Amino acid sequence: MKSWRIVMASDHAGLALKLHLRGVLEKQDHQVVDVGTHTEASCDYPDFAAEAGRRLAAGEFERGIFVCGTGVGISISANKIPGLRAVTATSELVVELSRKHNDANVLCLGGRILGETLAEALVRRFLETDFDGGRHALRLEKIRRLEGGCRI
């Protein structure tokens, strides 16, 4: 498998799962940067999604893995950043189709929802699945236009 440059982020509810996944990814020789949180103290997921998301959008990283309690809040936050296409996933099929059809570059997971084994499988599918391009690329261009405030 290719070695990826991955940025990770979480709030307190996603911390344990993020730390577990970070260890797995580092053992697989991926370059991982964890922008936080680094403690179990209550914190706000938009802060960490913003930091990681801006760095991903700037090209410092190729993929992002963000974790909060459900994966939903941090995904909503990430999707506010132009260039990010974040998916909240609980199945390998959703992850695969989000990569093939939407070129998702951020995987959002729920630390209170997923076990470690399923989370590892979702991450593996996220990193192994390529974007199909073709007609899907036309749809991504429409998304880019929406990000810029243009009508489609």
C-alpha cells in the first residue's frame, strides 16, 4: 500500500479512537500529524477540524482522518472548508463509494459509535480506494463552483 501524508484531528470524544488509529497508521509507515486534541478535557471539534482542514486544503497532506463522538459534527465542520470533501462513515461500502464517486479526502469517524476493528477496516478502505474520475469529475467541478459561491 502507498504511504500517505495524513493529518488527524479529534475532540475529547474521539481521542481514544484517534490515538489507536494513529498508532496503526504509523506502524504502516504513513506520515501522520496529529493536530489535537491531546487531552480528554472537553473541547470543541470545529477548532480541530479547522486546523487540520486548512492544512489539508493547503496541500500539506493528502488525506485527513477526523474523529468526534459520532463523526457527524467534525464532518459538518470540515465540509465548510473549500477543497475538503468529508464523509462520515460506518460501513466499508460508504467509504468505498465516497472515494470512487466523491473523491472524499477526509474520513470522519465516531469514537462513541465504532469499535477499533471496524474503524481500522474503514481507514484501510479509505486509503486503498481510488477515485473513478469520469462523470464523477464533472460533479466535483460543480461542488468546487458551489464552494466559490457560484451557481450551478
